[in-house]
Amino acid sequence: MVRFYVLMPRLASFNLYVANGTTTSYAYTFDMLKTSDIEVRLNNAVQASGYTVDDVTKSVTFSSAPIAG
């Protein structure tokens, strides 16, 4: 599972996706103040690297596709 959380206490927003093994870019649907306000998790493990956040297109792109499931 791919999850994106906004790390702002007033906003309990997140997006949840099931990885297919080929997709590298996932959209998020919430607003944030800065890219460090987002937390990326794969199978509930917080990721510190291996992805970029684009606040213009509102997407998180992994350097390699997360494993399906």
C-alpha cells in the first residue's frame, strides 16, 4: 500500500493507493504549506528517501515503482 499523509494537526488528510509494480507517480488531493508537510509510507513504513514531491502537480514520484500489493 502506498499512503501519503499531510503532517499538519488540523488536517487529517491522506490518500491511499494499491501499488501495481509499474506506476511511479501518485497524485495527492490535499493542500499543504510546504513539501516537508507530507509523509510517504509504503506498507505503513515511513519513507525518508526514494521519492520526490511536486507541489505544482500535487504528485509524489518514486525513483522506482513500489512493489505490487
